Amino acid sequence: MNIVILAAGQGKRMRSALPKVLHPLAGRPMLAHVLALARAVRAQAGGDGRIVVVIGHGAQAVRSAFKHEADVQFVLQEPQLGTGHAVQQAVPWLDEATPTLVLYGDVPLLRAQTVMRLLQAACAAGRAGVGLLTARLEEPHGYGRIVRDEAGHVRRIVEERDASAEERLITEVNTGILVAPTPALKRWLACLSADNAQGEYYLTDVVTRAVAEGAPVAAVLIQDTEEALGVNSPLQLARLERILQRRLAEQLLDAGVRLADPARIDVRGELTVGTDVVIDVGNVFEGRVHLGDGVRIGPHNLIRDCTIGAGTEVLGYCYLERATIGARARIGPFARTRPEVTLADEVHIGNFVEVKNSSFGHASKANHLAYIGDATVGARVNIGAGTIVANYDGANKHHTVIEDDVHTGSNSVLVAPITVGAGATVAAGSTVSRHVPAGKLTVARVRQTTVEGWQRPTKKSSN
């Protein structure tokens, strides 16, 4: 099967320099959703065929965003003279031995099963059959209307600007999604005219050509009209975002996740879950996130590209990025992991603790007000409140090793590069910059003194 995706539109109402099809929906460009649909349909229809994406405005940005998509052929529409003209640009890439399906880069909610119904209807109509996906809308403003004869057969599609007052009362509209035999489609495209209110070559006129030749047109009424919604403005994009997030929340609920409120979760990537997972309100999941069995996520966290082990609890208001967290750990509240963090089982990272490019061994803890950067922390280590691993000398980052069973006192500073030996204790308030021997207490602070007779300065009188 040939699949043509129209993605050349400027999207003036988006009021953005970003090409419309690159605006994100659930964390991915709109076009990425349509490409995923195209691949799913291709797989269900037989697994072979070309995907041709017609680009125009912001063409280089679109190419760059999908430069690793080896199965996609991009073709340029310049200038943009309508949907029919757009499909004409794809003609040299279409295999006449298979039918051609036309999709839209700004209609990202369409389901594969809906498209398969369309393909099956077109197939049932015969080798010359055209499949047309339609929808019935209470407010059809802006859509082309489906004009049928007295027997209910589709005769043509009329765009709203060209419709009569009577035709504008029709509530069955064209979604733009169609499938047609490729040789006939090429012939019909070659006959298109721009004699209309917009001076463009309408793809919808293909239906008129098909009817004129006696080709059967199978109109398939979409069951869920939300699937046919397109994006032309930030408001419409926001509406589709909520629809898609609702779908994703329903999938999580079907998988057994307990969501405190399905309306207050955002999945902007891929979220996979084990059993008995609980997610409170206001959480945002980005990239690839996996939550193991029994994981509990408190309110208002951002979790990006993380794996969280079974039985771990993430309390509220944490920012976790590119972390691998073991089982039965406890994170937060108000904790942050920056990229490349590995936390073993039963680790505690508490409030206002930041960990960056570091690993923690089994059952180690940093419960409050600490920064651990570029460090290897062993097992059963206790990082005291206010401990700082000073990893940056103003030009380069340096590594710190904290071996098993170390305790650091409150308000201590470990100046990298340094090794703190197993079982060592660093006294509160110490700044250590040399090796700390194993099993010993190290104190590195100025001796306390009291200055007798000292008086606090007072402000001078203004008189």
C-alpha cells in the first residue's frame, strides 16, 4: 500500500515559527503520531508499501526532525496550491500495483482500526472502488460537505466556500481521509482544476471524477468524531491534547493502575507499568518511563526517562531525570535527580537533595539538604544534612568515592577528587580535601574560639 501524508501547510493560526506538524502532542510532534498510524495500517494491510510525506512550509525543519525515519520519502510542495496539488507531488513515488491511502499530518488522533474499516469498505466496493471517511457533526462549519443523491450514493464533495446555502445545512462532512486505486487516482489528479473560490486544486474533486467514471465510492461514517479532529490553532491543539491524555489515562486504568484523577495526568512519551501501581494527581511523565510493581507516585512530580523499581515510593514535587532507581527506595519530597543517576535498592533521597551523575549503593541515605555530584557512593552510607560534594573546580568536574558505611556530619564539604574510606566518619562542619582514612573520625574545621570584650558594631547616628 502507498500512504501519502499531507504535511505542507503553514498553519497561520498557530501564530508560530514552528511548522504546524511539528507542534507537540503528548510529547511528540503531531506528524510522529500520523507516521505511527501509517506504519500500523501498513502492517495490518500486509506490511509493505511506501510512506510519502508531502512537506512545504518549514520543510527543512520537518526533514531534520525525522531524519532517522528510513522508511519515509519526503517530497516538496512548492508553491502550496491545495490538497490535490500536494498529492500530485507524490505521484512519481506511488506504486500502481497497490492502492493509495491519503492521511493528514495535522489529524493525529485517527485510530488504525478506523482506517482498516475504510480499506475494507473500499475493497468490498471492487478493484475500482474509492473509500471515503466521513463524519457527522452538529457544527460542520469549515468542513467540506458530502453531497448524496436520492439513493444515498455519494455524488461529490463541496467545500464550504463553494457550497450553496442548502448544501451548508448538510451535517455529513469530509474528513479528507480517502483510499483509491493508484492508476485511477493518478488519472483523476491530472484532471483537477483550480476553478473554485480559493483558486486551489482540491483533492475532494477526485470523488467527482470517480463518480463521473462510474467508480463506486464507499463512504464510511466514522464512529468517534474525535478521531477526525484536526489542528489549526493553539486552542484546537490544546483540545486534542486533553483528548489524547484521556485516552492514555484510560489505557493505564485498563492496565490496573490506580489514578487519583484520570483528568490530572500527562504522559508525554511512553509509560509502562507493573501491577498495583498508584499515581496521585498532577504527574508528568516524559520520554520512556517504567514503573515496577507496587510503585507509588505522590502528587506533582516530573519524571523523565526513568526506571523505578518495585515497591519504591516517590513522594511529591520531585524532578527525576534519566535515573535508574532500585526496589523499595524512597524519593522526595522535593528531590531532584539530574541525568545519569543509579540508586540501588532501599536508597533514600530526601527533601531538597540533588543527585547528579552519581550512584548510591544498597540502603544508603541522603535525607535532606545535600548535593551529591559525580560520586560513587557505597552501601549503607549516611549523608548528613547540608553535605556538599564539591565536584567542580571552575573548569573541570572531578570524581568522589564514598565507600561503604561512611557517615558524613551535617554541613560538611567533600572537595573532589577525594576518597572517603569505608566506615569513616566526617565530623559536622568539616571541609575535607584529602583522603579520609577508613574507620576513623576526620575533623577538618577551625577550632572554636571566643573573643572577650568584642562588641557588635552599631549604626552611626545621622545627627
